[in-house]
Amino acid sequence: MSMIRFGLQFSQAGKSFDEIKQLFRISEEAGYDSAWLIDHFYPTVPSEESFREDMLECFTTLAALTRETTSIRLGPLVACNSYRYPSLLAKMIASIDVISGGRAELGLGAGWYKEEYLSYGIPFPKFSIRVEQMGEALQIIKEMLTKDKVNFSGKYYRVVDAYNYPRPVQKPHPPILVGGRNEDVLKLAAKYADYINILQVSPKEFKEKVEIIDDYLETLERKNEVRYAWTGPFYIAKDEEEAKKALKRRIKSSKYPATAKMSFEEYFQRAVSGSLDDCLTKLQEFKDAGASYFIPSFRQNGGLLKILYDEVVKPLKN
């Protein structure tokens, strides 16, 4: 069994830098392995009112947080591939790795938030093209993080004699996490990532996808190099009934396409929620299905973080 790691995904929506800093510091003090920020320009629950909420940019905020923490690992979950040219993204994550003393991790996704793309003037091609673009981007990023000089000429991106110094502290490069539900995305993750992040699935579906991707990893001769991660909706409540009320509010306002297509019962089966014991039981099911890195989407009061670590994370790691 792989060593279990546990991180937290936070949203910057409506938060000041001091509030985000406090969440990262509490997470570090409690013992979490990592803390992550979302890569969005708007809250993902959009409205005319929410568009005016504070929403600090992901990478500049992460760079600042490297100086406010000392041991916790940190990164974007996930960086939208479309928002930055891959050679620039490689430069950015290498810089954060150097500034943090080797604590950066890179989550990368193909992007989904159409309204955000269009409002910022970023082209929004169809999903299959975004996946192809991410495939080329992953090749460039890995080479930029490991090679002296990079040349690449693809369908979507081109770099010529590109250098990336200083090199990242971590060797061969900061861990790369790629995920989704779509098989093409998961195969890209299997080919290039260190962690395959399987999103919005039940423990049973997680296990089924692990079995499929394991076979693909065998053909790539990467089975011993890659681990599985789980990210998904998470809510601590006194009981299932309270959790359902909170998650119904969340799914009603969600813009994430995979969520929008689900019934509430489907969504609830894929979430980790309820009492601390309920959460531990569900996370254990994902662990038994093959997950070794857990990064729940945490949207509650930071005062719960220490309790969550002591009552759920510690037992899960044992």
C-alpha cells in the first residue's frame, strides 16, 4: 500500500489574503501534507453579486504563501491549461518551487468554465481540442522542468531553444497531478503525470477506473511510477440529513458541467459528507479502491481543520 497523503483544496472566492494565509497556516500546523488554491478569476458560483467578490489570482497568491509557510506543500488544483502558455507555466511552477525551497506541486486541467474564458477574452475550443492542447502542454512542461534547452513544434504550441533557469529544487521535477473523469484525460494523466486524480466518482466507480488505467499504465511501463488521487465535494455535518441540505445548496449553484448533469443522489454518492465517522468511512472506501492522495474541496470554517485531521486524517493514514 502506498503512503497516504492528505491535502486540502481552498477557494479564494470572497477571501482576503490574510484569510487565505490563515487557512494555510492552520493546515500546516495541523499536519496536512498540502494545501491548494483554485485557478479561477471569478467565483465558480457566479452571479452579478459574486462577480464583485474578491478573487485573488492563483499563482501570485501561491508565491506569497510560500513566504508565509515553512513546510506544507502547495500548488494550483488545478491550473487551467488554456490560461497560460505551457512554457510560461513551467517557468512559474519552477519559480514557486525555488522560492518555497522545493514544496511546489502542479495540478493541471483542460479547463471548463466557459463564461470565465469568454469574459477574459480567452478562446474556448471544444473539449477534444482542449484535451489535445493539454497533451502538448504536458510534454513542454515536463521538458522545461528537466532539460537544459527545449524545442517543441506541435499542432497548438511551439517553443524554440527555450531555457528555464533556475531549475526546480525537486528532482526530476515538482510532482504533476492531472485528472478528470473522461478516459482521454485519464490516459493523458497516465502518460505524463505523477498522480492521476479521478474526479466526481463513487468509490465503486473509482475502483473501476483504476482497473482500466492500471492496464494502460502496464502498457506504458509506468505502473510503479504513478499513484491515484481523489478530489471531490466534502462537507462535515452532525449527520447525513444536515450534509444533504448543505450539498443540495451547493449542487444547485454549481457551474461545473459534470455536476450539472447529475441527479442529487448521484452527486451525494460521489461526495464525502456527514459526521466525522461518516467521512472517515467513505474516505476509507476510496482508499480501498486505490486512492493514496486525498484532496477534498474544503469550503467550511478553518476551525474544523484540526478536528478533521485528528479524527479523520490520522486514522486514514494508519
